[in-house]
Amino acid sequence: MEYLADLLKIVLPAGLVIYGMYLTIMSFLKKEREKMLVEIKTQNTNTILPIRLQAGERLCLLLERITPNNLVKRVNNPEYSARDLYYKLLQEVREEFNHNLAQQVYFSDDTWESVRRGVESVITMVNQAMQEMPEEARGLDLAKKIFQISLDQKSDAIQKALKNVKDEIRIFF
């Protein structure tokens, strides 16, 4: 029995010391792990933030370029028939959109959906204007009709999409 008591006198303090060391080491490792995670997040932020900002700039540029006013001014040629202008406008909108498809990775689903709706609204507007044109209409007639439809719209999907993109970018600042 005395042997057991002597053994406990040695093992119990040693066990407490080992347990204390274990807690100290675990606490140290936890702090180091948290420090590493913060460092990794900082590096990610330094890398990804500029890319996200660039993606936001590109989406804003896309939306500005396909607004009916800017689009028609950029694409219109006085020699175009309404049908020629129609095809050029649709081609331009689709190329702009396809060129910026990858930007959706950097934005929420809601923001990307609003951008997609904005693009679709421009295509719908151009289609609607073309349907109301006689066969022999000139490009200038189609441009006027597009401007008229644009002015008559109660809600502007392009402006809503621009607002969503800018709001999402502002979250980072």
C-alpha cells in the first residue's frame, strides 16, 4: 500500500504537469492556426479584391455600353437599313455579354441575374422596335423607335443592374 502511495505521489504531479503542458501547447497551436488563417485571408483579400473590382468595372462597362442610347450611337451607320442595324445591334449586345460571362463568378446570383435581365431587356427592346418597322425602313427609323421605346419604359433594368453591381462592390469598402 505504501508503494502505491509513493507511486501516486510521483505520478500524480507528473501527470498534472504533463496535462498542463498539453493545454499550453494546444493553446499555442490554436493561436498559431488562427494567425495562419488570418494571414491566408489577408493574402486572398489582397489577391481577389482587385480582381473583383476589375470584374465590377467590366460589368459596369458592359451595362453602359449596351444602354440603348450608347449602343445605337456606337453601332449606327446612316447607310444601314433597319434590318442591318437590327442585326448589328443584336450581335453587339450578345458579343458584349458573352465577353463578360466569366464575371458572374465574382458576384452574387442576384446581382448577376439583374445583369442578365438588363441585357435581355435591351434585346427585347430592339426586337420590339424591329417588329414595328416596315420592311423598307432605314436604320435611322429603327434607332428613333428604340429611343422612343426606351423613353416610354417605366422601369430601367440596366439602371437596376448597375445599382446592384455598384452596391455589391461598395460592400468591400
